[in-house]
Amino acid sequence: MKAMLVIALSVCCLAPPTSAAIIHVPGDQSTIQIGVWSAMPGDTVLVACGTYNEALIFFQVDDVTLRSETGVPSCVTIDGDGQNHVFVVFGAADVVIEGFTVTGGYADFGGGARIDSSDVTVRNCVFTGNSATIEGGGIWWRKGTPDIRECSFTGNDAGNSAGGLCLNYTDGEVSSCTFAGNEARWGGGMSVYHTSTPTINGCTFAENDAVGNDAYGGGLYCWNGTDATVTSCSFTGNTSEYCGGGACSDTDCEDSFRWCSFTGNSAEFGGGFYAWGNAGGMIDGCGFTHNTASSGAGALFEEVTNGALTDTYFGENEATTAGGGVTFEDCNFGPSSCMFVGNESSGYGGAVAVQESDGTQTVFGCTMVGNGLSTGRTSGAGVAVGDNADVDITQSIIAFSQSGEAVALVPGSTVTLTTCDLYENPGGDWVGVIASQLALRHNMDGDPNFCDIGDLNFDLCADSPCLPANNGAGLLVGRFGEGCDACGSPVEQTSWGSIKALYR
């Protein structure tokens, strides 16, 4: 009986459950900071529309939501007035910050927000006009798990790295965000550092700038052992004064870029993309168009081993020295199942340039059409191989170049072609040191019979010699398979310049 009484008294004395509170600012609390300090786990601090000049601190806050009353950034502006961080977040968990414009922040690290060792969701916010003297004009985030969604980073700057957003030692996700008009020395739009492994999905990087003699990554810069997964992002009109106009992957990184577009970016090296010193990483299913650089207008890979470049389109990129489409320097891989159309170089390698190689480098299953040398030189409209390189070109088409021979190489290098079709290249097809290879390994010099070259349809007619059923090797040659009925006889061809004119 006594035991039962104790249990009954214990049950009676339990505190009743409390529901989450909504704290209105300035209705219930006069400032946002007091609202945050007064919040308990599960509470929401709801801020009325207006402009607030505050510097906010979240120190070991747990399970608190800070939201503007409409949930959209035009409702509430928090202005740091150039004095300090707008947000400082440390040791926080399950915090949500939603629907704010953050501006006027100024600090060494994280002008708009400095977030450290925290798991925070930042949703539907605008970071604009913030500055950092060192890193992270918009946000600087070290450790923890970022969840940054549907945010905009515009017009922020940093003295060294990450005009918009800097991630250090983090995983997490950045999704559906826009980075535009930001500036820094490394990573004009965004930087990912120090073994970070974030997913960056569906983001736009536009007109960001990396400035300085050693600038890297106009749109995005990854450095020092990162393994970022970048999917369905667009890189447009970004610039770097040195390397990687659109994006850069640098030093022991294994970053992957899938289904991304790189358009109109520029740099001295690697107009669209630049990678250096990595032992992995991948570009798959991407598109590179209208990028410019001295070398590697579309992309440049330097001292990268065991990487991958697959199923990617290079169109009308322009280099002033080498590699209108892509340049490889001291690598052990090459393009596989890629398309190169209308790329130009003023030096060598209209589509692909290889300078040195780490072992045998491969070009496999590619179609190269309408590439050339803009100065009329003949140094490899399709593929140019420089010093100390050993390259295998297999099951590939090089045809209808603007100028130059299909393949060129310098003494001391070797090129082996297997089951390739070289056709109608103005400087010659099977000429020079590769002339004897036409009779070997099922190589050919026939019209590949594209379904409609004038409409940029590079599928193959049913009677194309590049289809497995029509050549002695039984292998597909080029990027695409059968796409239309037999052509019957070779189709009437036109100049690449005339074809380009149709799309201007």
C-alpha cells in the first residue's frame, strides 16, 4: 500500500507538458537578441517586418527557430552597419534561421554570419553587401552540419577566400542557392576547404570574380582534401584572373561534378574548370560552352591522376594557346564518350591538347566535329600531343574540322589510334607520323554519315561505317549510336562556319 501511494504522489507531481511558444519581436521582446535569449527549446522567435540594426549571438542554443513573420527575406532586414558580424552561432543544434536579408556585416571571418561547431538550417535568406577581411564575406562556417537552402549570396566580398560562403571541415548540403556578383581572391562565390564533404545541388554561380595574380575559382573553389559532390549546378560568366573561371578543384581533392553547365566563364588557365594535384575526382554529364582561356578553355587538368571525364559536351570554347575544349598536363586519364563541337585554339589542340602524360593517356569513344585552329595553324584540330606524352585514341571520330590536321604530335611523343575514323580535316586526316596507322587496327577514313550535321545531330545513319555492324571491328566508333535510317549515299556537307551561322 505504501509503495502504491508513493507512485501515485509521483505521478501527481509531474509537471504538465508545455507547448512550444511563439515569441514576437518587438511585441513580446523589444529586440531580436532578447527574443533569442528568452527562447526555450521548441520555441519560435517571430520577427515583425522592418529593418533591425543588431548583432545576434546564438551560443549553445538548442531547437530554436528564428523566422521573419512572412518567412521571406524582403520582410526583415538585419543590418550590421559595417560594425561586426550580423550573426555569431556557436555550439548550436537544430536551429533554423529563415526569411531574412542579412547585410552590412563586417569581420575577419564571416561578415554576414560566423557559424562554428553547429547544426543549423539557413533557409530562404539573402546575404548581400557583407565583407570579411579574410574569409567568408557572406557566411564563414567551420565544423558542424550546414543545411543551406534557397538562399542568395550577392555582392559580398572577402580579402582572401569565399566572397559568398566558406565551408571548413563540414559535410551537410547547400541546395537551390544563388551566388552572384561576389568577389574574393580564392572562390569568388564559394569556397570549400579542409576535407569538407558537402553536397552542392541545384545552385547557380553567376558573374562572381576571383581577383589577384594567384586567384582561383571564380564561381567555386575547393581546396585541401575536399570531396564535394556538385550536381545540377550552373556556372555562368564567372572570372578568375589566374585559374578556374567557373570552378577549381585544388590539392588532394576528389570532387565530383555531375550534370553541371559551364557557360561563358574565363580565366588564364581553365576557363570553365581547373583541377590541380588531385588523385581522383570526376566530371560527368556536364556541358562546357563559350568559355575562354589561354589553355584549356573548357577545362584544364594538371597533375591529376585517376580522374574521370565522361559523357560531357564541349562546344565553341576558345583558347589562345592550347586546348580549345580541354587540356591535360601530366595526367593519366582523358575524355571518354565526350562530344567536342566547334572549339578553337590559336595555338594547338582545337578540341584536346595533351602536354606530357603520367603513363598512357586515353581518348575513348569521342566525337570531334568542326574544331580547329583559329590562326590557320595545323597543330591538331582534333588532338594535339605535346612533349613527353603517350596517348591512345580509341573508337573516336575526328571530322569536318575548321582547319588543321586531325591529329598532331611533337617528336618524342607517341600516339596510337585504334578503330578511329578521321575524315575531311583540311590539314589532312591520316598524315605525317600517323599515316601508316590507317591500315592498322580497323582504322578508317570514310564519311561517318551523321544523321543531320546541319542540325547538330551527330547520331549515325544506319549505314555508317562507325556502327558495329558495318565495320570489321564490331565496335561503335564515336559518342553516339544509330539514330536514323540509312543515308544511302554521303550527305552533302557544308563548311563549319556556315553551320555556326545558323545558330547566331
